Amino acid sequence: MRRAVLILLFPAAALADPALECSGASSQVEIGSCVAQMEERVNAALEESFGFAMQTAAELDGVTGRTEAQPALEAAQTAWVGYRDAQCAAVGASFGGGSGTGIAITSCRVNLGRTRVDELLRFAD
């Protein structure tokens, strides 16, 4: 059920460069808009999957009588956000300020976000 909800938020189809998934886009402005919309969907999927994982962590903490799973997951998510931001900034820097910098950064965030959704869903199962 949880995976079905997330599949609707973004297609698992292509794990290629998100910019290449914007088949109808013919300019950098259109590609930028397309990948920005992808990022919005991925962010929604991240929120959902993190919520599922937190629910699972809460259940685990309740069963075990400990309070470790939720704080650990929160710390991991915070660390992941820092990694994503730094990694995608590095990708952007590799473009030397060129016109494709924003698309590259957003595409990086989409790719890393998709991977994180999968990780969170594995935790939630």
C-alpha cells in the first residue's frame, strides 16, 4: 500500500538524468521547469516515505520499550539532507557557473531524493 501511494507521486520509470526525462522540453527554461516539477514530486514522496518510516520507528520503540529508533531516523534524515545539499552544490560548482548549473543541481536533488525514498521505504516495511 505504501509503495503504491509513492509510485503515484513519481514514476519509477527512469533513473537516468532527470533532464533527459523531459522529452517534450526544447529549451533550458522548459527543461528547468520540468525538473523543478520532478523535484516537487520527489519532495512530496520524501515527506510521505519519511512519515511511514517514522511511524515504523515509533512502533518499534513502543514494542521494545526503548526510544532509539525515532531519534536515530531523525538524525539520519538530517544528515542525509546535509549530504544532498552539499553533493548537489558540488555538482553545480562543476558547471563553472554555466547556464545548465540550475538544471544540474535540481537533477542531482531528484536523483538523490529518489534513492532516499527507496531507503526510507525499506525501513518502513
